[in-house]
Amino acid sequence: MPFDEFTTKIQCDSDSHFKNKFYTVFLFKNAEGSLVIDDQEFDMKPLKFFFINYNQVYHFKDFLSSKGDVLMFTKSFYNYVYTGNKMIKSDTALNDVAPYLLLSEESTTDLFQTFEELKHEYSKNKLLRKEIICLLLKVFVLKYIRNSNKKNRIDRSVDHKKEIVEKFSYLVNQHYKDLKTTSKYAEKLNLSANYLNALIKESLDISAGQMIKNRVILEAQRLLLHTTLTVTEISYELGFNDNSHFGKYFKSATKYSPNEYRILKTKDSYNDI
């Protein structure tokens, strides 16, 4: 949909924070202000694309009217047509997409052409409409990845080890609130905890336990920055039995207590205004 229609529907203002339950791509043709995704702030510029993943929290800062389009789609629709290529599945191709893409003249023509085809097909009501939109969407996403500054990180080889890493990453996103030890995930994957940890360390250069902790801390930061929940409420939301345990867990990762982190980041936000 057009960006101005999108902002009207969500009642967008500087105090509105949104949490994605689908993929969102913003395509700005003219823009002013900035877009904050989780705790990272990005300038809004003409011909700049933004990609927001599932469960990410975002809000607009110093926002003025912009021209552009918004593309929103779910995992199930992206996987509506399965091609047999694992790199095109939503939990593979879209697992680590760059948050933004500043277009060159060449990539602008390429991506906008595909996007215009998507819009054109979406406006129709013809035979095989869903299938065609799904395939065009896959082409658009792959072109986005190819033109992004993370393109060189794409590993085209898909082997058994990589599948395990992907399954582990998926499970962490599903169960980080109730499962916080490597052994619990290893049981689900029918592996030993030592082998899973070695495999994650080899592939991602962090331990499996650290990856689990990073996901918990990320969600804690989102809740501290983008909600009015108390620290106690957040601790229970994230599966901790008591506030003290959550506080120690959070401080070991950030060097700040949850309250200190919330106050510090809130001050930083006000200082930027």
C-alpha cells in the first residue's frame, strides 16, 4: 500500500511503537526523519529500503510526511510456493537480511521494476494470482539480498550442519522464554549438548548458550524500551521465577540493571530530540 495510507491506518506518530508479526519492507522515494528498529537508528533517505523482520520493534522519529510504499507479507505466504531450493525458504533467505539498502541507479531500476510487477499483479484478480505474487516476492527478496551489503555473507552450500544451525535458531526464537539451557535444545534436536555447542561455535563464533542468552536479552531490551511494563512484569514475561534472577541475568550481559538500562536509553532518546 502507499506509505501515507499505511501511516493513516496505524495512526503513526513519534510516540507509536510497533512490533511486527510479519515481514515489512518500506520503500522510500522521499523521506525525512529516522526509523528506529529495536535499538538501532537509521536515517530515512530517498531511494532507501528498510526490511523489518518478525518480532522486531520499530518506531519513527522526527518523522515528516514521506512518499513511498509498504510491502507486508507473512512467512506462510512467502512459502506458499515451495521451489525445492532451501535458500528461498523464509527461515533461510530471510533469516539475516540487511535492515536497510541504499539503492544505486542500477539496483533502483532493477528492484523497482520487480516491485511494480508485484503491485500490478496484486491489483488483479486473475487465475494463479497468489502463485505469481509469491514467485515475484521471492525474486524481489533475492534481489534485495543480492544488492545489500550483506550479500557476501550468503553461503550457497546447504548441508546437514547448516540445517541443524537453522533449526536451533528457529527453536531459540520459539522457546527462549521457557528454555534457557543448551541441553534442552539439544534434546529437541536429538543431539548431545556438547556437539550442539561445538557446531554453533563453529558456525556462528558464539556458544549455543550465548546465542540463547542474546535472544532473551534482546527481548528484554525491547520490552524495557518499547513498553511500560515494570521490571517485575518483564521478568515473568520472559520466564524468570523472580525479579532478582532476571536482574542478575540482564546485568551480566549488559553491565546495567534493567532499570538502569531503561533510564539510560530513555535519556539518550530525549537528548537526541
